[in-house]
Amino acid sequence: MASAPTAPGTTDAAAGSSSATGTSAATGASDASAVSAPSASASAAVAGGATVAQAGGDGKSVYDKTCALCHAAGVAGAPKPGDKGDWSPRIAQGNDTLYKHAIEGFTGKKGVMPPRGGAVNLSDDEVKSAVDYMVSQSS
Ligand code: HEC
């Protein structure tokens, strides 16, 4: 019996790791934005820092948390990362189509891809980075 080849690892470490550092470093600096809103900057650091600080790795982390549920084992017909036969015609559509299908949802011949993989709180960029991750594994 073949079992699922990829066991999604735990990648929780990526969440909120270094955002506090940036906030405290800004305190007392001469630029006005640091002074104006310490509390707002804390949430901005989380919202904005997440994409920037993790640009290299958050695609995998989004994938592991949300998309692997179906895509790792091909549940309901989801194309598995690394399955070039399944991915190549999809990749041929172009990234914009893949992003659109991932963000808005998509019903294909094999099954239903729910909008944002069902994780409605994901940003467009997070969904796109997870698509990029799967494409990078499959091309
Ligand atoms: C509930 C199961 C499920 C989850 C969770 C899920 N997908 Fe999918 N996804 C599917 C299925 C099924 C398909 C294949 C549909 C078909 O081709 O018939 C698919 C197809 C896709 C495609 C190919 C679309 C195309 O045009 O061929 C992309 C890209 C994609 N998913 C991205 C994602 C991303 C990114 C996530 C996580 C944010 C995700 N999926 C989470 C089930 C899922």
C-alpha cells in the first residue's frame, strides 16, 4: 500500500517570529511614524511583516497549514505537488489563472477547489505564495 509521500511538517515557527524586534528598534527613532502610533504599528508589523519577512518560506507554510489537507494526498482529485502530469496542463494556463482559481475557487473535471482552500482569512498574497510553492514543486 502506498501511503502519502509527503508528510506536512510543523511550520508554526514561521508565525509571528521576529515582528517584535522591528517594533522596539523603531522606538525613539527620529522618524514621525514610530512616534505616532505604537499600538497601530504593532498590528501593522504583523500584517505587513508577515508577507515581507517570510517571503521565502510562507508559501510552504500556508500550503502545509491549509492546502496540504487536500493537495498532499490528492484528496477529492486535488493535484499533488510534484505530480507533473497533473500540474503541467494547469501550469500551462499561466499563473494568473492558477491564482484566480485558487482565490475564487474552481470546479474542474476532477473535483472542486474551494475559494482560498476554505481558509477565508488568507490574503491574496498568501494564497498566491502557496500556489507558487506548489508550482515550484511540480515544474
Ligand atoms: C478541500 C480540498 C482542497 C483544499 C483545502 C485546497 N484545494 Fe486546491 N484543489 C482541490 C481540487 C479537488 C482541485 C482540482 C480541481 C479539478 O481540477 O477538478 C484543486 C486545484 C487547485 C489548483 C489548480 C487550479 C487549476 O486551474 O487547475 C490550484 C492552483 C489550487 N488548487 C491551489 C490551492 C491552494 C493554494 C490551496 C490552499 C490555500 C488549496 N488549493 C487548497 C482541492 C483543494
